[in-house]
Amino acid sequence: MKKKGTVFALLLLLALSLCTPALATRDYGVIYDETEMLGSPTLTMQGEQTLPQLSGTLGIDLRVDVLTQIDDDTVDDAAMWIYEAYEYGYGDHKEGVTLTILLEQQDADTYVMPADGWCVYATLRQGRGNSQDLADAIYDAVKPCMAEQAWNGEDMTMSAVALTQAVDAMAEAAEDYILTNCPPDAPGAEAPEEAEEPEQSGTEESQAPEESSVDMEYVFDVSDLLSYEEWDELESRAAAISERQHCGVYFALVDDYRDYGDGDVYEVTYQLYHSNQLGIGDDRNGIFVLLSMNERDYAMFVYGEYAEYAFDEFGQERLEERFLGTFGDDDWYGGISNYLDACDEFLTKAQEGEPVRPAYWMQCFIATGVSCLVAGVICFFLMGRMKTVHKKTEANAYLTKGGLNLTEQYDRYTHTTETSTKIEKDNSSSSQSESGGGGSGRSGKF
């Protein structure tokens, strides 16, 4: 009996070693994605560089596990088991934090996170700090990234963006808590201060001290096409409009949109919107326009129920007409200024319950006119085919008064007239409607 029990135990251990997530077999760094659908260059960098480097600085292990099935009753139990089974933890005391996410497969290409499908597990050695406080701090920081709309299986791109956001939030919260409440030993204590130096590196230029006092939150001039005074004014106006209208109004000037994400210009625009947590309120209402200078690409992204009420498909077209043409003349300040004014106007109308919509009386007038025209053409066509009932019996009834009159006509060549038209530079813009990223918008050229 004892021999049979030993054999059974060995078989069970072998099965567990083969069937449980083989975290070490995949090259994801400290981030494990069992779905194999959430990967991105950003996530790879986080798993191979950001988290490992921060782990060494803080003296705790930072890991992320995305699972598709668990044998435990809850995600919390699975997180604890994985932490012990795979010997997570930094140093002799095995201190660390894990973010564990459970996704259930819907079909071949989509996964959805169930209720209570994620957790944060943390452990600190006795005397250094409180493990539960650390877990709570990171949980609160990551929670906004776990919104249902990002993990409902409708758009895996949104889930991928939400995961990279969650990793950033986790890293920032862990760093803040550890350095404030239980900093590591002296050898690693100096490193976080060195990480702050790049924020001061901008002092090389003469305007840097003044510019560094204000952060870019609404108008992002990465291409440096605006003077500091122009950008400062536009940033202040965008902030005031966003706060007053309860809808974020954003604009970005970049050199090449491909540097910021994967896909076309519209896809990159909504990736930036989600990865930077743009928008105001629980629904993150906002509108975001991006101009890419390299090939003069343009995209508009509208997100949130209220924002899409103010800027529906027709409203987006009318809004675009108010500012996009100005960029064709390389007037960056004027174009963004027109954009902000138009957004303020459209949002005000939406707040008053009268959003920008097609003039329905005009549509009815046009429809009526077209109907009458079609009916008239049909009537004339039918009348032309009708014949009179009574025919004339005398031939002279068909002669006009005065008889038949023929005159001779001659054409004589006198001269030739030539005309020419100057070809003007074409500054027209073209765009088309788009959808995706949980919202809608437009993209094209400017």
C-alpha cells in the first residue's frame, strides 16, 4: 500500500510539473501571459527591464501572471500557490509583489476577465513593513486599469493596453510605498534619487526653467512646432475647457505616429488615449486629435458616452471642417486654436441638449423636392406618349399661319479665343470615419 502511495505521489508531482503554467519556458521576463495575445514591445520592455531593475532597487520581487485556468477556488489562492511553487521573492526573505489576472477564453481570439478575476499578493519580512498595506496600495493604484470595458473580450487591443497600464501603476505604487515606508538597505537606497535626474536634464536650454514648471496634460507638442508662449496659452485653454465641460479635450503634434504604437494612425491614437488614461470622469469622456508630421497623417478619437453624444459621426465631420484645413497651411497655432473653440462650442450645445446634428427640416425639404421632381418627370414622360382622341381631317389644319418659311444660313470663320486657368496649390484634406478602441473617430491626411 505504501509503495502504491509513493508511486501515485510521484505521478501527481510529474503531472503538476507538466500541466501547470511553465513560467520559465517562455521568454516574457517576469511577466507571464498564458493567452499569448497581450504582448507588445512595451510589455516586453516592462518584463525584461523595468520590473527587474526596480526589483533590484527596492529589494522586492515584482511579477505579473496572466492565467487562463486555475485549479484553486479563487485567484487569491492561485496567486499564493504560484508564489510558493515557483519560488518567487527577492533575497533570502523572499519578499515580493505579484499581480495575478484570470482570463476566460470566449473563442479562438478573445478572452474575458470574470468578476473578481484579479488580485495583488504581497509579502514583506517581519520588521520591514506591513504586507497587507503594501498590497492595498498597489491594488488601489491598479484598480482603474481593471475596468470591465477593457477586459470584456470585445477588443483585445484594449486589454493589452490596460495590461501595460497596470504594470506601470504597479511599479509606481510599489516604488512610492517602499521608499516612503520601508526603504531597502543602504546599497540600493541611493538609486531612486538618481532616477529623478532626467527630469532636471531639460535645463540645458535657456527656456527650460520656465517650461519645466508646467506639465503637458492636454496639448502635447512633441514636434516642437509651437513657441513656448503659444503652447502655454493653448494648454491653459484646453485645461479650462476640459474642466468646465467635464470632457477632456486633447491634441498632439508628433513626428511619426509609428514611434508610439502598432497599427495605422487611428489605432495608435486610441492606444495613446488608453495607455495615458486620458479622459475625465468614470467614463473617461474625451476627444483626442493627433497630427503626425512625417507623412502628414491625422486621426481623431472620441471616447465616452457623453463625448460621443457631443461628437457623433456628423458632429465629427463638422468639427473637422473647422480646423483641419488650417493645418494644410502649416498654421499649427491657428489650427489648434480653432479646434479648441469648436470643441467648446459643440460641448456647450450638447450640454444644453441641442448637440450638432443635421438640419432635419432641410432634409425634409430636399426629400420633398426630389420626390416632386421625380413625379413631374414621370408625368411629362407619360403625357408625351399620349395621343389626341379627335384627329383633324384637313391637311391645312397642320400648317402654321403664314405657311412654310425657309431661310438660308451661312457660317463664316472670324477668330479663335483661347483661355487659361492658373493651377493653385492643393491644400485640401481628406479623411474617413473610423471605429475601434471602444470609441469612434476619423483619420486621413492634412
